[in-house]
Amino acid sequence: MAIAAEEEVLLEVEAVESVYGDDCRVVRRFPPHLHVHIRPRTADDSSQQFVDVVLGIQLGDKEAVEILSSMNHPDGNCPMCLNPLVHEVGHDLFLPFMKLMSCYHCFHRWWSWLQEQNETRIENGRDTSVSLGSSDVNDIIKQPVGNCPVCRKVFHAEDIRHVLDLLDTDHSQLTLEATDLDSNAEEILHNERENERRETFAALLKKQEENSGLFEPNKTVELMPGIFLHESTPLMTASIAQSACEQSENSTGNSVTQSNSSQKPNVSDHRNSNTRRRNRAHPPRRKDVNSQSSRTAGDSGLGER
Amino acid sequence: MTSTSAQSRKTLSKIACNRLQKELAEWQVNPPAGFKHKVTDNLQRWVIEVTGASGTLYTGELYQLQVDFPEHYPMEAPQVIFLPPAPAHPHIYSNGHICLDILYDSWSPAMTVSSICISILSMLSSSTVKQRPVDNDRYVKNCRNGRSPKETRWWFHDDKV
């Protein structure tokens, strides 16, 4: 760390030397001590020069490192979104940015750019082998190359390794929040009414879950020989509705899907095993369904609990 | 000539919108020399007036560029064509399509409308003859159904003009 800082200071001294040439006298390189002779602009016509100055620049090694540290950020705008890479102190908007280690070009929101790029490529069906073509972070590590959008220099997985953890942990957050530059959305999302609404919704959702009032995402049902789809579909819906009603009345913890379970016997929900067996034991009753839909629903799902 | 690819008809993504607003603001402060953006309220299609640079074959001539932005600009290149009449140039077809690598394969998201304009003016300025591409008629015939130049498989062979 200290060595790196010293090197940076030395680089700066070298820069001053090359800018001022003979007008710069280096008394000591580190900690730096320089004399720089500065004259007014007169196209080097000394007869027109009435003033000049010798700037003495001297820094303790601590000061030098501190000044450098405070300047240690890229200047200018992100070449892709055109927003400043680093805002002035006191600005509360901070977007993370990353630097390509091989060419020092910096970008905001690397992750969302990558994602957009992928989407675009997929849409266009273009060749994905040249540049970062996958939305999977692990694949990015494996894929060795991409091109810097600014200088087209090929970069390697190592170049973005220092930000991979950022991508990995909260890339979703990055894309969502960073995209919203207006802090308005932030305010709306976190105001009291919205919080209340969320709590109420969460409570409702929980209750529904407890009472099995939710339709879970479809499990894959394989059709196998010997399984037939029930013919009277409208009836089926009727019976589901019926059982759902009953459920809310006596609030026993049974799943709505149970009322159907005999129609898709390979649903692997072991809680249902009793009911299912019972249904299977009475296959003929299913035939009555047409005439007594509501009763059947009660029987198959919830009747005797 | 209003050929528009299917992609550029989709509305701009939020990122694309933000970026274009930035570009427009920057253009208003610091437009590329020789270009004038014709003001409209359509962020997705810019029409830009080009004046041929002095000391070139196109000195003082006026042309119009039409730039259409795709949903995922700048990850994807905009479609750039000359509105008729297109300048006579070995890389510009009479239907306004421009054979210039940065508009297609060599596009980079770090480029801007402003940088495209400068490239096109440079391409015009370095021309030594006012001439259509050799395959002009065949190409233009193939594009009669309103095909976008972005659907063309371009072959970039000339690095002088």
C-alpha cells in the first residue's frame, strides 16, 4: 500500500518534470520537493515579461498520500450512460462503477449493460462467442474475453474479477435501483402508506397460504397410460369453487388441489395421500359427479374433517 | 425513404431514453461542426442536417440524415440513412443506405450520435469521386421491400474513403 502510494507520488513528480522541462528543478523526489519556474504568457518574449515566480512545492509524505487519496477517482462521464462517474461530495446519488483493469476505462452499471447486451444479442440471434454472451456470472468468469466499448481492447475475466462479487450478490438490486435515477420512485416506495399497504398484503397473503387458498404454480403432470382427463371441465371448476368456499367456512388446512386429486393421481403431495386413497377406493362415485357436483366436492376434499 | 427495421419500432427502454436525453442535451450545448438537429418531439427518430465541409467535393451541399434508435440503444446500433437525395459517394447507395462499419458490426455503446455524424462527415470529406457504389442498382433493387440497412450483410473493404 505504502509502496504503491509512493510510486504514484513519483509518477506525479515525473509528470511535473515532463510538463515544465527545464523550468522544473527537483530538489527531492520522495517526499517530493520541487521548484517550478513560471512566467506569464508572452510567447517567450522576455522583453515583455514583467513578473515571474518560482513555485516551491514541498509535501510531507503523509500529505502527499492524502492528497492523492482524495483525488483517487476517475473524472468525467460514464461513456455509456453519460452520467458523471463520481458525483461531487455531498451528492447522495451513488452509482457503483467498475474499471477494466487492462485499459483503465470505467463504466457504470456494468451488470445491466451486460444484460441488455445479452438480450439484444439473443433477440438478434447474433454470434455470442466473441464477447460476453451469457447472463450467468459463472459463465462470464469462464469466458476469457470481451472488448472494451471505448478502446476495443480485449479484456479478460481477471479484468472484471474485482466486481464479480458485486454482480453476484445484488445484481438484481443494481439493475432495478440504479436504473431509477429519479429519487421520486424511492420516496413512493418507502412512504408510510405504501409500507402499510405492503404489510396488509403480506398478512393477507400469509393467511391465504395458511388456509391453502392459493393456487400454487402448476406442477408438471405427466400423462401416462391409464390416466384420463376428466371430461366435464366446467364441473370441475364448480367443484373447486365449492370446496374453496367450504374451506373458508371451516378453515381446515387442506389444499384446494385435493378435490382434484383423483383426476391427476400422480401429483406428488404426500399430505394428500389419505384423501387420495379414499378417492381411489371409490372410483364409481366420480360418475355421480355430474348430478351432484357440490356434494362430491365436499366428499373428495374436505367432507369428513 | 422511411424504411424502419422491426426493432426500431419498439419503444425505447428506460436506459435508452435516459441516454438519448443526455445526448440531446449535450448536442444542444456542443453540436458537432457542420450538423444541425431538426427539432421534433420524437426522441426515437432524429433528423439531422449535414453541410458538406469546405475544401471537399461536397462543399456547402446540404443533406439530411435520419437516425432511428432501437429499444436497446446504445447496446444496439441506431439505423442511420440519408434521406433522399443521398449524396453521390462510393459508399452511399441511392436509397440512402450507408456502408460504414461503425453503423453495423463495429458499433460500440460508447459511440454517440455526435461521433457517428463526425464519422460520416469524414467519410464524405475523404471521397475523391462523386460516384455510386458499383453494385448500387442491384442492392437498391433488393431493398425495395423497405429492408433496413441493418439487415444487410455488409462487406467492409475500403479503408481509404
